Amino acid sequence: MERAEEIFERITKQGMEAINGFIEDRKSEELFLDFKRSQNHGASRKLEENDRKNLAKAISGFGNSEGGVIVWGVDCSTDSDGADVAKALYPIKNPKKFASLLQGVISGCTIPPHSGVKIEAIEMSKNEGFVITLIPKSNSAPHQSVISKQYHIRAGSDFVPTPHDVLAGMFGKRPQPHVFHNFLIAKAKLQGDRLDISIGLMVYNEGPGIATDVFAICNRNSLPGHNCEMLIDIPDKKVWTGQYNNLFGQISLISEIGFRLPPGVATQPLILTFRLKPPFEGKLNISIKVGCGESRRYDDEINTNATLIEQIYQRCLDKNDNSDKTELISEILKKPEQC
């Protein structure tokens, strides 16, 4: 998950707790976070020109950079050390309406339009609240602001016009792949008093370019008990080559020369099978890295505590429990801070 998406998800999940925290902590604007007051607190029937200008600049700047989040309804001013920090709340009147107004102008803010922008309203009371805008890094960059007629990038806590050499590079480069991963969960199987859970690692190319030198690295850091095992299967050994160290529980795979992953296509380098058998005394911790030769690396973890492993095991062992266990087993894929 990109940093901007993590911030957006955390704010929308925590709601007012996150908003109030910005003020209490004097949170500063940074590369992925921007605070904005609405020109008239969102009370107009249509979006004010200044709000539209700020949105267009942010879509251009965040979209042309690594993405970011705007929090509407927070005043930001310079602190004693020169940093721009959140100082006061200026809630948006009817945040759902303001979110709708923002949504309605997104396509006309930049050339080309940014199709990945997301907007969520956070209600403080019936008529007031805040609006959060996620602007991810764009695969269609560079984006020009329709209002300022400029291309922007995010530099520190500001949106600045894109330097000529940077812009030239953005126009001149070949379409780049954007490789990331997700997981597929197979149905759990009981083998006597042992529970087998298989999780497939999928690598997906979302970018407009073709991906080569695709890689996947998996490290077994810890298992939940001394009776537990992790098995690794490579579904297509003609595509993947690499090394496996059983002692340290590490496998590193890279696609063979000549393998090309087109845009919009996924591949499955490996399947992890966890053989779970009591007693469960520790964490299941697996670290994963994926990427390709032309795009950034993504790091992730499967980090699940013994309590949850025990719960999943007992539910699957209960023959009278005929419910679908897929959603329960998916809890294994929670992020470390959620465990």
C-alpha cells in the first residue's frame, strides 16, 4: 500500500480522533499530507474558485509526485521553527455536500484528468465535519492544472511548478510498469489434528508499461509453534528461477529472461502453505518483497499472533461449524499494527 493510501485509510478509519490529533500534536504538512481551509467553510451552493484552484494544484502536484492527502477544514500556519503546522479546526458546513462538489469538478481540474482521486466526508455533527481527499501517484502523469496552466510537483510541504528538465523527463520516458502484490486464500484443509492453510502470492502489473525482471522474496521469520511448518510451492518453474534456504526459511525468485508481464495482468510466483498444529505460543511472521526492474519495491508482512491462530484453528476443527472460514482465515493477512 502506498504511503498516501495508508494516511487516507487511517484518517477515514479513526475519524475525528485523527482530526483532533493533528491539532493536539501540531502536525506539520509534509510530502504526503496537506491541510486546507475552505474559502467559506463549504457553505456555498457551488465550489468556490479558490477551493477549485487548491484542488487542481494538489491533483497536479500529488499526481505528478508520489501521491498525497488533503484534509479540508484544518487551518495551517507557520510555527516558531518555520514549519507549517495544523493550528485550528474550521469545520466544513455539510461535509457530504462539499465532498460531492469536489467530486464533481475533479475531471475538469487537470489535463489529463486524474481518475484515481477518492473523497470521503467525516461528520463531526449533523451539519459540520471534514473532507479527506486522496490523490494517488498517477500512471497518466504529467498533469497540468487547468486553472494555473502549470505542471506542479510536491516538494516538502509545498506544490511548486515543475522544473523544465523534470517535466522533459516525464514526457520523454517510456511507459513504466507498476508492479505490486495481493493474496489469494484457498480453502483450509484438516489433516487429522493439523490445519493446512494455503495462501497464493499474486504479482500484478497496474502500470501502462511491460514489466520484466519481476521478483518475489519471502522470509519465514517465525512460526506460531514448534509443531508448525511453512511449505513453499512454485506453480510454474519454467517462469521463475531463484534460491531457497530451508534453514533460514527464505526463498528469492526472479522471472526468467524473456518473461514479460503486460499491463493489467497478474502472475503467481509462489504459494505458501502453513501447517498449523498446537500448541500455539508465538507469532506467525512472514516478510514479503515484490517488484520488477523498472518500478519500486513493495514490502509487506504477514504478522499474526497466537491468539488469532488458535481461534482460526478451533473454528475449523469444529465439525458443527459449517460457516465459510475464508473471511476468518483472511484475518491472517492483517497488518502488523492491527494484530
